[in-house]
Amino acid sequence: MHAKIHKLKGICMRGIRKDQITFTRFIAAIAIVIFHYGREVFPFNVEPVAFYLGNANLGVSYFFTLSGFIMILAYANSSKVDIAEYYRSRFARIAPAYYLALILIMLPIVLTGGGYDLKDLVLNAALLQAWVPAKALSINTPGWSLSTELFFYLLFPFLFNSIYKVRNFWLVAAGGVLFFSLSQMSHNYLLSLPLYKGYPSASHNFIYYFPIMHLNEFIMGNMAGLFYIKFMSHTSRANGLWIVLSVVALLYLMRNPTGLSLQNGLLAIAFIPMILLICSDNGLCSRVMTLKPLVYLGEISFGIYILQMPIQILTDLLFKRVGLLDPSLSFFGYLIILMAFSALSFEYIESPLRKKINGLRVNLG
């Protein structure tokens, strides 16, 4: 197989590139923003839309699963992952927007002489907040998922080099499914224990935000990526109807409780077929989702996600100062500013810094 190397643009760095899946990140990111700040605004407060947006925080689970999938595609043509290069590229991907968000959220606190916990700041700066349950949601709340994602990134080269590339696919897949199943059982068992005190207790933060609790989502994404490479990467077809059915199945699982928690990756059983179908589609769905404006929205979705809280705080201060108090106008105004700022951040901060960081040479021996 000839290597296909791509510049740092789109959903993956090298290997197999699938632009049609990029736009789904934007959908998940916007749904999470609405979950946090727009659920009371029309039309998001009308059923059944309100129900699904009330559970849109499950989009983080989608991010974790998709991340695992994309990591496999990114190195599909590699015999091994160069650890130094990989860590550098992953840092270059998340650091510019992450630290910009941290600066923006601290700015009004510092300027107004407000108080903050130095430990919280240190943990967030080190991307370790998710490892301390009481601090998981500190400062910039969405940052907990990046703290978790960093854990996945640290593990991936060793998983890829020592297991995925040297072991039988079916043995690896069986191990991945077993780990997923044990994770689901553990998660639901912990929720049934008296020690679980509900939100916003430390026990809640441990069960819902601790990085190891979410590893199964990334691993299942890896399994889906390995499956795609082995069985689907050389074929494509018009999957429009099946994609619609996979989305319907996802919505059905969300709407009809199974008695099991969906917050720890259970929806991977719906996410994975949807991802595989979209990536192997060559019909109308693919043509629409690879339109440049939609791909670009997917490109800036990380900024939309990680910047949502600081931009909300800053726009709220601005709108109150100018007397804009209408909830609908405030939210949609905030959403426009968030998307515009995320685009500017992508063009003038994230992309340039990413190139500079990736130009560095790191030797890990």
C-alpha cells in the first residue's frame, strides 16, 4: 500500500483522509453549546428537540469515539507511530485553542481582582484537572474532556506499535469489545453503590469524568478504525439510506432508556455504524458533507467547543453593558460571536502555531 501523506488540514494528518466525517464534529460541538447555554431558547425548547438537546452532552462521548477512529486512519499507512512526532502533532493540535480559552476565561477574573484557586489554575494549565475529581470541572468546564483526551493520546502510540500492528485483528477486536463490556458494567455498578452521591459530588465527577472511565470509548473508536482499514477502506457505495437509519437508531437509543447509563460510551454501539457508513459513502451524503463550507465548520469545531465558556462569559458582560437582555437575541448573538471568534482563532492562532510547533524537532531517544 502506497503511503498517502496529507498536510495538517482536515480530519487527519496522514494516511486515509475522510473529509465527510469532519462536519459531524461541528454538529456535536454546536449541540453541546446549545446544551450548556441555549436549551431555554426557541426552537431548542420545543419537543422533541428539547429532549435530544437536553442530552447533547453525550456529544463528548462521540468526540472520544471519533478520536479513536481517526487516530487509526491517520496512521493507516504507517508501520509504527513515531512517538516524538506523534506527541508533537497532538500538542500542536490542542494546545493553541486550549490555552487561548484558559487565558480568556482568566482575563476578566484577573482584571476585576476576582478570586481564583491557584491549584485549579495549575491543574488546568497542566491538563490534569480530570484526574482530580473535585477539580474536573474547574475554571473552563469543557476542558475536562481535553484532560481525558490527553490520556488517550499518551497511550495511543504504545497501543498502535505494540498491539494493533503486531497482533491478529480478531484477537485485538475481541479484547477491545471485552474491555468495553467490562467498562460498561463497572460504570453502572458504581452508579448503583451508596457511595455515589449524585451531581455535583466528587463521586459523580469520578464516575463521569475520570479519564480511565472513558478509555473504552477511545478503544472502541480504535476497533472501528481497524475494522474500516481491514474491510472497508477500498470499497465505497451510496449509503444514504443506511446513514439515515443509523441516525434514527441513535435517536431511538437516546429516547428509549435501557436502564443503563449512556454517559460512559454505551452509545458507541450506535456511533460506530454511523461513522463507518459515512466514511464509506460515495453518494449524496458524501457530496454534501464534503462541501468546503461544511468541512470548514468541522475544522473550527474544536475552537467552538473549547472556547464556548470564555466567550459566553465575555459576551454576557458585553450584552449586559449595552442593555441586550432578551434571552433569544443574547444566545444567538453569542453563537454568532463564538463561531466568528473560533474561525479567527483557527486562521490566525491555531493554524500558525500548529505549523510552528510541528516544525520543532523533538528527540525522545
